Amino acid sequence: MQQNYGQYTANDQQVWQQLYQLQIQQIEMYASKAYIKGMQQCGFTPHSIPHIDEVNKQLMAITGWSIEIVAGLIDNKLFFELLGQKKFPASTWLRSMEELDYLQEPDMFHDVLGHVPLLATKDFCGFLEKLANIALLYIDDKTTIEAISRLYWYTVEFGLIQEDDQLKIYGAGILSSSGETLYAISSAIPERIPYNVETILAIPYIKDKFQQQYFVIPSYKYLYQSLTELDSILKQPTIF
């Protein structure tokens, strides 16, 4: 599939601009340094919807990753196959003005602004690729794939990182939501828990409201290296 840039309407451009303006101040305050650097490297601006081909040129030069355009949600097998090939699946449609605050299915703002900046960080990319390759070994085992999906959920989508004695955000599900950004960082309600693979595998994810807990990694290298533990856990015959 390709991005048909000429089909974006003035309303689509306005949606991107408003979402960007709503979120950028919080991103600058609360996002991981690597995420902010990745935004700059990808050339994201509030002025217009990104051209995927241009973003891919930047990513390929930095980490060898690229954005693979998909129509919407895809099945687990294709999703992990793409990640294993260093391709991140993303849609190119945008929500309506009436859906600025909440969206049930991920759109381009979530997929591209939320996820893509960290595709310029090598250890994070290594985590995605290795997680995908592990998942493909168990792709027909629904229970194991569910557990692996939880690890993805509490890191790639809703992860926090400790940077220079400050709590920062790297999860796309948080950074593409102004409400959850403030909730995850400044609210006293959710728990912030040190990252632990075995703990995460046992916690079902939440889709219809803000998370009850967030897991905090000390670094992207640590996140990548933790997959050795995941591999060991999954090889235990009675883990689930």
C-alpha cells in the first residue's frame, strides 16, 4: 500500500495540526530524550501531515527501519512478521475533529507520531525485532502470544523510562494522548512499577480506560537485554 498524500483534505491537515499542537508541549516536557530526538530526525512538524517516503529515508539511514503502510489493524502473524523485517505497520487515515480526545482504533497520529520517533533508537529497534522473532516461534499458541502482547502493551504502548532522575514517557499510547500523558506522569492514582518481565506477562492489558499501572525501564538497552529473560521464561513448560 502507498500513502496517497494528495487525497488528504484541508480538514485532515487541520486534524493533524490540532493534535500536534495539543500534544507537543506535553511531549517536550514529559517525553524521553530519545523520542524527542527521533521526532527531529524524522522531520515531524505541526504544519502538515508527514510524507511517509521522506520519513522512511531518514529512518533507513539511521537504523535500517521503515514504516509499512497498512489499511488498519492487522493479525498477529503479519504484525510480528513485519517487525521481524524491521518494518513498523502504520495506517495513513486520520480521525475526525469529533474524535480528537479519544479513538478506539489507532489512526496515523497514533501510529506515526506515537511510535515512529523511537524507530531512530537502535536498542529500542533491537527490542522490537527480537520480540517479534520470539513471538513468531509461538505464533500458533494463543496463550503465549497473549502473554507476549502484554509485554508489548506495557512497554511499546504504555512504557515509562527513568532518565537523569526524572520519570519520562516513551509509550506511544501515552504520548499520543494528552489526557493519559498527564495521568501517567503527574497523577497520584496509577502505580509506577520497576520493569519486570515475569510480572508483566501475568497482567492483562486495559483498552477502555487509562492504565492502572505503568512499568518503568532504566534504559532502552536494559529493555532490549530483558528479552533473554523472556526467552527463558517461555521455554518453561508450565509457565502459563
